[in-house]
Amino acid sequence: MNKLLILIGLLFLIEFGLCQIPEPLAYYDFEDEEGDVVTDKGPLGNDGIKDAGISYGGGAGASNSNSPGNESPAQGIDGDGGTKYLNFARLNTGIIVTPQNSSIVTSISLDTANDAVERDPTSFILFGTNETIKSADNSVGNSEDWTEIESGDFNLPDSRNTPGTVINLDNDTEYESYKLIFPTVKGNGNSMQIAEIQFYTEEDGGGNPILSPFDAVIGIHAAADIPPFTGAPGGSSPNTAASFNNNKIDVPGIDLSFVISDEGSYTFTAWIKPSDLNGEKFIFGQTTQGIHNGIRNNSYLHQAHWGADTNGATNLNDYLANDEDGWIHAAWTYEGSTDTGKIYLDGVLDWEGAKRAPNGSGNLIIGGRNGGERGFVGLIDEIAVWDIAVTDEVIAGLAEGLSPIGSNLPFQITNITYVKETEELELTWDSKPGKTYSLFYNTALDEWESDIDDSIESEGDSTSYRFNNPEGTNAKKLFFRIIEN
């Protein structure tokens, strides 16, 4: 949406355009969300309702603890170096054990198992508690209050079925139960394994052994808490993204029938980080048939109106192979008055051509098509929807990190002055340090082929440039455009 500013000088009228991002129908940045309502951060309150499978990350980790029947935690304390305890969750796995009597653990002895060296643990954390054990077998093991006794690294020998690696502890507190976690292993094996674990009442494996084959023991996976899914680093709200796995957000307040009838138009934009480019992975759709824009034909951005299907020009497999963070900015526009569709990749036009109006019916859905099928897989951030086809400059600005709400595009002209004494003009605009700019003009807002200067050096955050009137003092109207080189 162009906003015209008019300056009346003594001799002529000057007009120039300031391009401002129009208010969207809806904008979702996924920041500070709770429950199934997805808050529209734009001005119209078109909240969405998400499927339960859409996640923002964050929260407690889930245990993947899993052991073969003959390699259970009990085999790790049975006193037999020929058996072993194995856990396929690999990292941060271990045991919770309750000895026959409360005890003070002063040293730990470990025996290597019979199989791949890469599975051997290399570090430990030992906790103690005097609470009744409520954690279940194969859980995360955090249903009790635990006190950390000691942690550290150790080096098991590469020889197999070898006893005698002893870890001394600085501990003088008696506990009824112990939690031993192995955070790391030697290599990229598929599991953690240990043949035998024993606790002792004295240093260097001396005094009395504490564990016996009759003790209650369970396997655990102390899975780390899941951090929030980080959003697009190039966007305006990078803290949180939403994870989609063929799920949808239903937006009942945005009826897309306006696009189907008359000369309605649209713009859909989003930052996306796909984790599966195979097949069909749609991002924008509607309740029944109609619009389905996203990824199709094995890794191309795609625009379709239930028919009128078009791929972008860029294979995303190749494009993302050279991308540092896996995030891209994708946009689709449709101008109903001319039946023109456009696809943009990272702010650059990826396809433009004839596109008939969509058919179908119903409201907007995000994450799939036709009510929620063939959905996107990966992370999405900063979804914005308009009922107009925004300009190329707006799309480029969004891809450069501008917010869809409350942002002006770069290179805004902030002041224009006519210097009567010299009959010169002076323009001032927002700029970036170290950049150069080109200044163009015309008399009818059609072609921008006439340049005044193509190498104006930036003066910092704001730049001013004075020049002679290119059309002379009899000019009635001039339009100016600034472009960053």
C-alpha cells in the first residue's frame, strides 16, 4: 500500500512514495502460546485452533529407556561379569537401586561388558535419596527428590569383560536409594552397556559391597528437558517456532470465499524449516479443495488452486544444501484482477504467471490442504495472511527480517527540501552504514530508468543528498526512488 507524501515548493509539486507493510488479516509468531488457541498478533483477532500434534517444544523430556529381556538392569548388579545391562536410549541412561539396607557409598566399581567398545560409558552422576521410590521402570527417574553426591569422567579399558575400574567418592551421607546416570558413552554405538556395577563402603573398592542381586532396581533414561523450538533467525520473532507433522491450524475467522468470487486476491507468507521435502507438504489451504500452496513434486515451492498448479523454479533440496540454518522465507501472492500468481523464495521471485481463481469453499487452514491432508513436516514461524497481493518490495522486506505488523520497508525517505537560493533539492532517507545507494526519478510513476546518481555513499543511519532538479524549474511533478546497491 503506497502512502504518498506531497511537498509544495515555490515552483513545482513533488510526490514520492513511502511503502508501508499493510495490516494483515492474521499474523502468527507462536511466541508465548498456551493451549490449543494460536493467537493472532495482528489487529483483527483472527485466532486459530491448532491440532494437538502441533508443538512449540519446551517441557519435560520423554524417556526412551528400553532394554532386552536378558540384559535388564538386574543383570547389571547380579554379581556375574558375564552378563550385562544394556539400554537403547544410550545417553543419560542408568539405574535406580534400593539396597537391602541404607548405606554410605564411598566408591563405585565398574566392569566392562562383552560387546562394542563404543557402548561403554565415560561419565557418571550419582544421586541419593531417602524417599520411597515412586519412579517406574524405564521412566525419566525424577519422581523423587534427589541429592547429587558426585559426578565426573572415567575411562574404562577397551578389553572386554574386564573388572576393576574404581571411582572414589567424597561422601559421608547415608541414603536408602541411589540413582546412577551415565551421561555419555565412548562412541556412536546404538546403546549404553555395563557388565557389573558395585558400590562399596570404603575407598578403592574396599570395605563391604552394598549391592546384591536381591535389590530392587529399575532402568531409567534421564532425558533432558526439551527446549522451545527456536524460530527463524532471520525473522522478527526468532524465539519460538511451531513444529508441524501433518497437522493443521484451523482459522475459522478467515473465509476464503472472497478469493473465489469476484476479483479477490491474497498473500500468504511464512518462514519455514522443512524436515521432509518428499511428496506433497502443503502449508496454506482451505476447508474444501481450493487453495493449496506449499511444497510439492519432491522439493519445489508450489501454488495450486485445485487445478492451475505451478511449481517454483528452485529445487529446495539443492537450495537448502547450501543454506546455513535450514530456514527459508516462502511467499505466495495472487492478484485476482489480472489472474496473476507469484511464488517467492527468500524474497526473490521464483515464479510468475497466469493463475485462475481457486475453486472450493471454506476458511483458511495452515499446515495442510482440503481440510488438513498432505500436511507440512518441519518448523514454521511468522505466518502472515493478507487479502491483497502485496508488492515485491514488501515480500523482500519480510525476507530481510521485517515484521508483518508495524513495519516500514527499508529506504524510507524521511525528508525532502527545496533550497530556494540554489534551486536544488535535498532528499534524506534511512540508510545503513557502509552501504551505497542509487537515486532514480521519473515524472509519471511508470519506468525508473532515469538515475540521478548510482553510487551515493551512506552517511550512517541517515543519509542526505543534494542535487539539481533533473527536469528544470518548470517541472510540475517528480517521483523519487532510493535503492540500496
